[in-house]
Amino acid sequence: MENRELERQASGFSFPRAVLFDLDGTLLDSAPDMLATANLLRDAHGLAPMPLAQIRPHVSKGSRAMLAAAFPHIDATAREAMVPLFLETYLQQLGRHSVLFGDIEAMLAALEADGAAWGIVTNKPEYLAREILPQLGWETRCAVLIGGDTLAEKKPHPLPLLVAAERMGFAAGQCVYVGDDERDIQAARAAGMPSIAALWGYRQDHEDPVKWGADAVLQFPSDLLDARNWPQSL
């Protein structure tokens, strides 16, 4: 480990010592699972299936945003009542259609080979996020998992990132957070944590990640394989 640290310092470029990731839209392309869930609910209401492109921009916004895309003709109160059924149906579809974004596994392996720790901070309910880890072989590799209901606050509040860093044994400034939603960057900035905006994720047409204030904006997951593309942590 000491020799590896000396090599990192000599090269001038290195991966952070700790990295936290959003899950959906950053590591995992879960939109196909969400589509299957939405279409099962639409079928129960006698509606035709919706295309992937219709739900994809809303995935990072959560179940309520996806229900609004799937049932725009239903009022918000009625959609709110559908949230538990959406989550229950999604649990049955979890991992059946989703895939990792390209080069994500190679990037995680590179982080691990460099001695870095990594974890996940998501607004997805913790029980759903935790269900995914064994499917991906991450249950022993992921150093920390914080869900949207793990703590009293969720992103864009900084608390989930601060607690995740603490549980990994690092100060917030020693970590880097990678996410595809503006709330991810807001949370990181509030926590004093360098951040990367992931352009390969889910966002709506009006959103401009360049304006979010991330320390780096990357186009493809493969960009994470180059240590020069990572913002410098403390």
C-alpha cells in the first residue's frame, strides 16, 4: 500500500481516496426496470404501454415524477396514492431489465485496484437499493449505502453525503461525489465535497448540467477511467 501511495504521488494524477456515487442514472441504467413497472400499472388501468423515451428523463426524479409521466391525466392526489403500488411493483421488476452503464464495472475495479473506497448515496429507498447490491456482486465491495429514507434528510441536503463519508472514515473534502441530477451537485457543494456531473444519466430537456456548478462535467462513464478527469480532493 505504501509503494502504491508513492506511485500515486509521483504521477501527479490519482483517483480520490474515497468516492460516493448516485445509483440510478450514474452507475445503473435502471430506466428499463422503471418502464416495466410503469407499463404494468398502465395496463391495469387499460392504457397502452409507454415508450422508454417517455419515462427515461424522469427516473432520477423519483417515483412521483415517473407516475406523473405515466399518468399525466390523473390528478396529483390520486397519483400520490399510487406511490406504494409503484414501489411494490418495482420491487418485483428490480434488476430484471436494468444494466450497468458501459465501463462502470471497469471503473470500479480501477478504483479498488488503486486502493480507493467507494459507496452509494441515493434517494431511492434503502431497502430497494440494498436489494440491488447482491445482483451486481457489490454487497461486499460497496463500503457504505445511504438511501433516501436512511436518515432524516435526503439530497439535496448534505447530510447523506456527510454521514456516508464519516462511515467510510473520511472527511467530506477527501471524497468525490458523482451524480446525474442537480440535487446531487447541490448536496455535494453543501457538504464541501468535490463533485462530478454525469452527462450519461437521466435529465429533462430544460436542465443544463453545465450550470449546476460541479467541479467536473463528464460525457461518458469511460471518462472516469482517467484519473486526470477527477477533481482533486483534499
